[in-house]
Amino acid sequence: MEEKKRTPRLGRPVRRILREPFTARARRGVLYSLLSLPLSLLGLAAVVLTVLFGILSAGLLVAPLLALLLNLDRHFGGLHRRLARRLLQLEIATPPRAPRSPGFSGFLGHHLGDPVSWRSVAYLALRVPLGPVQFALGFLWWAYGVLFLCYPVLWQLEPIHETDSHGVAHSFGFELNGFYFDTWPRALLVSAVGVLVLLIAPWLARGPLALDRVLLPRLLGPSRTSLRLAQLVETREHAINEAAAALRRIERDLHDGAQARLVALGMRLGRAESRLARGDAAKAQELLKESRQETKEIIRELRELVHGIHPPALDSGLGPALGTLAARSAIPATVRVETSERPPAPVETMLYFAAAELLANAGKYSGAERITVSVLGHGDGLRLLVADDGRGGARLDGAGSGLRGLAERVRTADGVLTVDSPSGGPTTVTIDLPGRL
């Protein structure tokens, strides 16, 4: 029984070694390695020209040529990104480019001050020694393996003969220190070596390819600063759109709700005033009674409107506020809040509205019997967990998904929303927010 358990464990690496030369990854690696040598030679020419024009760029006439050459280097780096994406399955985002200022100085600054272009030059310089190594280990080994494998056929097709130092004639073929592989057993031995070389070749190619996987994202991909800047621009746009939508909603609610009712209240009070002037106290009293009731309804409506801006329940803290939400939930919900100190008001508000939306979504779509809402300290920030035992299937990329809109609002606060909702459930939505906004 012990041996039966061990056999699959031993057989799995062997099967993997035997299959590796026939995988799509191995074929893509061979093509990438084959292209490495000519691309490294072109990169060498680009680096030499860039350095040369850089030295001569003190002259005003040469500076525009250096700018154009740097632009070419950047596009050459883009070619390497596309090859890596296609052949190495390595996704590298295209670095954003700063906007160009008008005029000749704007043209020079746009190209000469582009850090991505200079990083592309550095990558092309590193590829000068790396390209031949990739070509040798990633392609030549495959070529030699195929050549050794086909040696018996090549040996039979070769009509040339040669004589060794002892005067013995041999069919022309592989020769190693006077030892000729010109018999069938020796030829088959060469084929066996070819099989071993083909089995080893994919693993030898991984070393230099792994080095390229490290260099490509760091030199040809976007920097952390540019990614952060792009994220800030995007979150700023979301925040502006969200604020504009909130202002339009408040304006619409005030115009169609409280404002219209206040106008009606003023008209009713005017009618009561006219009745009193005519001595009809009973009708005036009835109108005043209706006006008082209308005033109460307007106050309630204004409170609901203010509740959408800042929930009064948060005045007592996040725990009681979430407890109020849980009490109003369509599905029985429990709340757990474990924080070392009370979060800032913006963080509390974001967590409250996120929990309210997630509870509402679960009540509409999940079919769950229980929901758990937890707020926990997580590093320097806070984590909101809303889990239910429903049918699952919630997705951020679903058509008309409310989760996607919530995720965009969370991103405006430098937060992250993740969804774990396999088909059949359960569903857990996690929101991580920084401790300070």
C-alpha cells in the first residue's frame, strides 16, 4: 500500500518532464529566444546611437534628433512589451505619457524628459548580453537536440567519406577526438542524446527568460508613481462625478419634495389668513390644523434627506449605527465591531453606507437566511466583512452590478472591494479602507 501511494508522486514529475517539450509554453519560449538575438543587435544599434546623440546633444541641431531617437526607443520598448505579452504570457501595462506642451521647447521636454524612454534605453542595453544568452540556451539547445535526434538520417544521406590517422575510412559525420559515430549503434546513441537534450532544453531556457520577466515590468512597465498618479486621476474623476450626482439628487429632492410642499403650506396659510379676515374662524382653524400636519411631514422628509448625507445614527458610533441597520434588515443580521479606537467620521460614513447597500442587495438577491456584518481593525486601516449564506453568484463585472458602483466609490477613498461568491454560496464582500481619509 505504501508503494502504491508513492508511485503517483514519483510519476508526476516524470510526466511533467516528458510533456514539457511539447507544451505551448515551450514553443513560445523557443520563438522568443530565437527573436532575442536579432532584437538584441537592433537594441545595440539603438543604444549606441542614443548615447552618441546624447553626447552631441549640446548642439541645438542635434537635440531634436535625440528626441526623435528616444521616441523610437520608447516604441522599441513597446515592441518588447507586446512580444512578452504574446510569447511569455506576461501582462505589462503601457506606461502613461505626460501631456505635451506647445512649441519647440515643449517638443524637446516631452521627449527628452520622458523617463519611460530612458528606461527603454536601459532595457535595450541590458538585452545586449542577455539576448545572445537567451538565443543560446533557449534556441540553440533545441536546434542541437533536433540535429542529434535526426542524426541517423543525416548520416545516411551524407555521401562523403574521410580517412582517420590510421588510414581507416569513415562515413563523414560526428567525430569526437578521433571517435567517429558512423555505425548504426553509435548513430542511435547520438539520437538518444538528442532526446535528452530536447527534454532538458525547456528547463535551461527558463533561467534567462525568468531574468527577462524580472526586467520587463521594472524597466518597460509603469512606475509606482505613474500608477498612483493614474489611480488618483481616476478616483478624482469618480469622486467629482459622485459629488455631482449627490448634489443633483439633493437638488431634485428639495425641488420636487420639500420646496413644493413649503409652497403649498404657504398657500394654505394664506387661505387661513383670508378666512380669519372674513370672520370664518372654523374654516381657518381647519386650515391651520392641516398646515401643522403638513409641517410635520415636511420636517420628516427633511430629516430623511439629511439622513442620506449624514446618518444621525452615527452620532452614537459605528457599532450602534450598524446595529440599527441590522434591525431594519429584511434578513436576520448580526453585527460585530472590533476596533481599537473610533474611526474618523469620513471612514465611519463610508462604512455605514457600504454596509447599508450590501444589506439591501443581500435582501433583494441572495435568498440568504443569515447575514453577518463585521468591522475589524486591519493593519493601519479597517476592514468591513458582510457575509451571507445565500445562493452566491455575485460579481463585480455583472451587467448593471451595484457592486461595481460601490467598488468605484470605495476606490475614491483609497479602499478596495473584493467579492468571494461562488455559485451556490456563501457570499463574502470585503472592503478595506485606510484608517484616515
